[in-house]
Amino acid sequence: MALISVNLPWLAQVTEEIIDPTRRIIDPHHHFFVASHEFPHYELADLRADTAGHRVQKTVYLQCWEGHLEDGPEHLRPVGETRWVDSIAAEARKTPDAVQIGAMIGTCDLRLGRAVREVLDAHRAASPLFRGIRQIAAWDADPNLFSMPDLTGPDLYRDASFREGFAVLSEMGLVFDAYQYHTQLPYLAELARAFPQTTFVLNHLATPLAVGPYAGRTEVIYTDWRRGVAEVAACPNVVMKLGGLMMPWTGFGFELRATPPTSDELVAAQGRHYHEAIALFGASRCMFESNFPVDKTGVSYDVLWNAFKKIAARYTEAEQDAMFYGTAARVYHVQ
């Protein structure tokens, strides 16, 4: 994967007054990066600075291969990330009037089959904030697009060993955060139908690809994306994260401009994806997400959440509260 960078002076060219500053928010998707050479450095102080404008009360940390143990059994090393995030959450609690880490999603390899219970038990023991796992399934045949290095095709969700491990996750009542491309949505729908008692959280508006072999096919891709999202939305156990469209492989290209986008420009360019997802899932199964600092490569936190609030303005107050707070609180058991 190519190096992703954040240009703070570039982002500072566009500032906006905070819209609806008293609205309560749970940001259900962010990362911390310390050791990574691929992603921008991002620690608790950075999160606090970004969330200072909008009324973000709690967040949910999503796995990003940070903090893994450097020794011991290979399959247990991801538990180090859960311990690491728990220590950051403890540090955050020392300043109770600032943003708090309300939950976290770790990772493991479900292809361990029934043996994955040992890993999931260890995650649970490592932190009371642990809610489930994300095992990324993103894969594309084009070598210029990011694919998980341990995958050889698009159908991880059909793998027999993966499903055996998934059954353990399901039995334990854990959440599964799903990240794959829009081209892989039929596999996710199959998995969600096979495990109807498990809560699935579809990340990043299902990541419609629009670069490489998908470039220049905007309407075809949108139609394919909508078809896949509709199939997944028909599964009542799946909820949608509204965000992540600033990643470069979605092709909007804001990160390549001389100046960053305004919230109005984001709404104009991306609004239909949000409204279509909300129409298909319903507000009670949707949650706005920042995906910071990855999406910080193309937009500031204040501008991004202003765009979300402008998108949400057409919905009722109850629907807005669900998408900004209630859905995330319910799904991730954030107190």
C-alpha cells in the first residue's frame, strides 16, 4: 500500500464554523497509529484536538495492526492491540470532560476455526472495552489496489475455516466489523444470512471503487454499488457506517486538489451515497463515522462532520440522533 500522509497546512486553508455544536456524537470508527510506516501518526492528543469542535463524547477504536505483541504464540499477538487501546482509554479517563474511548474492535484470524475461541477469550480478558473483531476481506485482482496480503481471492467469507471460526464469534455474541470492496458485497450478504444472530457492521459505505480499472465508470459503479448495498441491507442484522469516502481508492480525488473541500463540496459530490444508504438501511441501522486519521488525508474533522450534519438535516430529530449517537451506542454497547 502506498504511503498515506496528512498535510496540516493544506487542511488549514479551509475552516468552517461548527454546525449544530451541541449535538451529541459517538464517532464509531477511528484509529491510533504510532509505529506504522503506512499511515499518519495519530495519538490521543490528536484525537482530542480533532474532536474539540463538534460535541464528540465517545469513540470506538477500530483495529489497525498497532500494538501487537512481539513475541509469544503468533495467533495471540493481536491481543496486544486490545491491551494497548485499553491503556489509552485509561489515560483518557483522567480528563473526564474530554472525548473518551467507549469501545474497541480488535482482530484475529477466524480461519483458526474452533481454536479461535482462545484468542477471543484473551481479547475479552484484556479489556472490558472489547466488543468484537474486524478481519479485513478487501481484495481485488488489480495489483495497484490494496488487497490483504494473505488473501488470494475475493471470497474470504466463503472459506470453510473462516466460517468455522465465525461460528465461535457468533456463539460468543461478538460484533463483526466488515471491510471489503463493493465488488465483494454478495459474499458479505451470504455470510450475514448464514449467521442471522450476529451483528455485522459494514464499514465505509461499502467502499465503492473508482480508481484503476474502475475509473471513468461513475454511473456503472454507482449502480453496482447500490445493488450490492441493497442486498446486504435486506439482512436485518447488518448496520452501515456512513463515511470513509475520502479514502483515495473511492476516486473523489479531493486529496489531489490545491485546496481541501468545503462541507458543501463534500455534500454535492458524495451526498447521494449517504442518502441511498440511509434509505436502504434506515436511520436506526446507520451511524456516521470519521475514519480518522485515514480520511484526514482529504478533509479536516470539523468540515467532515459539518458535511454529515448537512446531509442529516432532511431527517427527523430522532433519526439524526440515531445516526450521530444512538445506533453506535446500541451496537457497540457504549455507556
